[in-house]
Amino acid sequence: MTLSTSTHLTARSRSNTYSKTPKVAIARFAGLKSVGVAPAASVSFKSRSVALAASASRTACATATTAGFKVALLGAAGGIGQPLALLLKMNPMIETLAVYDLADVTPGVAADLSHINTPCKVTAYKGQDQLAGALAGADLVVIPAGIPRKPGMTRDDLFNINAGIVKSLIEGVAANCPNAIVNIISNPVNSTVPIAAEVMKKAGCYDPRKIMGVTTLDIVRANTFVAEAGGVAVSDMNVPVIGGHAGTTILPLLSQASPSVAVADPAAMTTRIQNAGTEVVEAKAGAGSATLSMAYAAARMAESVLLAKTGEKNVVECTYVESSLVEGLPFFSSKVVLGPEGVAEFLPLGELNDLEKAGMEEMRELLTKNIEAGIAFVADNA
Ligand code: NAI
């Protein structure tokens, strides 16, 4: 099943008590009007998260969470996994957080988190034979499992190890929670998402609305850098980033920044956003890649997915999914409206300027190669 630009999918409203949380605004990107989606009041993700976290601590004595979701975090003991688990523990929509990893420290991570006085219950699963328990009944599966980059490595250099890890974890999803929404963080995202799609297809349970590559960190970085350059409050800034999540496939649409900012050297700003991950890899000097900013970005994405599952309207994120938006690129990251079943609608790319059009052409070859590598990996490793 392939979704088209104008696909509107039926929203299944989850019966829950989400209405207990403060109503917050969701839309972060300009352009909603163009597809008839009413623009939401502009409260940023920062404010929204603060509201949710505050709500979590205010309801610390409560026995129930506001929406009753189960989230499984695979790779929970790692550099991203641990701070991400902390942020998820603070999300009042999550009733159960299943932390899964191969590392011996996993039960300790869960024990540590479980002492925090927020309603979310934390359960630990260590080792392959406990994967099924972690996944059973999950509404959302978030995957940061895999090795990170060291200086001098590209995301593609991670392929050989991470492709196999993602394949086996998605086989677990297919067997234990085929209807869950999946957020894939493990690199190379440009290939791990097609891998996940192929695995789900083979298992007969592929729903393209539900398999999402997490590119949110590119948006978070673009928002920060562009706001700094323009002297705009960072929490107000929205910069869509499209394409993929590696090198030149990361294409920020600076011309669509909202509020509009006149960036002095858009080509240099584009390169900085594309290389921001490498900036962190080099600064950490062999001790890993982005973990804290990634945890923040993944928590934002998870929160958006869950909000949409409660029936909240106008939840817009950029995410790397199966897409028919750009001819010849069957997986592509762009702005989508999220709904209870995952991607509900693709928003148009909007007008691109000459620099952005050139960026679209430049990414084509690499992104195609990355997608094909993912598909071939599953075919070759049946
Ligand atoms: P890390 O090495 O600190 O943690 C990875 C964790 O995965 C470890 O705890 C390890 O035990 C676990 N793991 C390995 N194989 C597993 C398996 N089969 N099942 C369950 N757990 C398993 O790495 P870090 O820094 O947390 O990065 C994780 C991944 O996220 C890397 O692939 C990295 O490239 C990617 N990443 C993605 C970003 C994005 O924007 N999408 C940004 C930054 C990193």
C-alpha cells in the first residue's frame, strides 16, 4: 500500500483520558493551510513538552497515566537509549515503558528509572529471549539499537552491523506487535527504514503508515542554527528538513523557515545542518555520536506520534517513510500529518528555491543507493 499526497485516512479515536492533559498546540510548520488543515495556535514543542512534563510531575501521586500507552524502547541501555528512556518516563501519556537491550546494565537502567515519581511504569527486558515480552502489546516501538559512528565514519559504514540488528528487531515487531507504530533511529536510517518495510512485507503485516525513520534531530538542529543566525527565539523557529538522514540527502528548506529568516549564506547553513552529526562525532573524539540531542528529538517524535494516537489533530512532523511524493524516491522524508494509525496525510513540499532544487537533484543518487541497499539486504539475508 502506497500513500499519496492527498491521502486522508480515517482517524480512529482511542478511548482514553487524554482530555485530562492541557490542550496544547501541535503544528510546527508553515503550509498547513494549503491542504485545508486549520492552522493550530503556535505553541512550540518546547512549551508543549514543558506542559507535559509539568503535568507528569503534578500527577505524580496519580495511579493512572492520561492515555495508557505502552512504549517499547529497543537499545534502551545505550547512549541515546538512557536519556530517551528518562524523557519517555516523564511523558504522561505512557503507562508502560518497556526497556529492552542486550547489555547487562538493562535491569539497572529500569530500576533507576522506576524510582522517579511519575506514573509511567518501567519494565526491564534483557537479551533476545525477552524481546517478545518487551514488545507484547506495544503501541509504539522506538529503536535506537546499534553501533554509533566514530570519527571518519559515514552513516553507511554502520550498515553491515546495524542492518542485521534492525532486521532481527523488526522480525520481533512483526511477530509480537504487528500493529505498533515504529520509530527507527538506528543508522543508516536511509536504509534501515526500507529494511524494516521489507521485513514487515515478508511477514505479511506491512503498513507503510507505521514504519517511520526518525529525522527529527535534523529539524531540531536546523531550528537551533537558523534561530541563532536570525536572532529569533529558538522555541518559535520551524525549519522543515526533507530528503533523508545522511550527508547531502539532508535538505533543509531554509526558504520555508517560519518565522522567515534571511540567512546570510544559505549554502553554508545547509552544509552546517548536513554535517552537524559529524560535528558532534568529532567533538566526542571516538566516544560516540549525538545522544542527548537525539534523545530530545526522539522524545519529541514519540510524543507527537502518541498525541496523534489520542485523536489530537494537526500533529505535523517531518519523517522518513515510504512515499510517492517525489518520483523515483520510494522512501523520502517530508512533512506529514500524523493520525491514530501513523502517517495520515502527506503535506506538499511547497515552493523550493534554486538552491533547494539543486539539493533535491544532488541527493537523488545517494538516497536511491541507500534505499536499494536496504531492500537488497533483506532479499539476500532471507
Ligand atoms: P550506543 O552504542 O551507545 O547504544 C546502542 C545500544 O544498542 C547499546 O546499549 C547496545 O547494547 C544496544 N544493542 C545493540 N544491539 C542490540 C540488539 N540486537 N538488541 C537490542 N539492543 C542492542 O549507540 P547510540 O549512541 O545510542 O546510537 C544508537 C544508534 O542511533 C546508532 O546507530 C546511531 O548511528 C544512531 N543515531 C541516529 C541518529 C538519528 O538522527 N536518527 C542520531 C544519532 C545516532
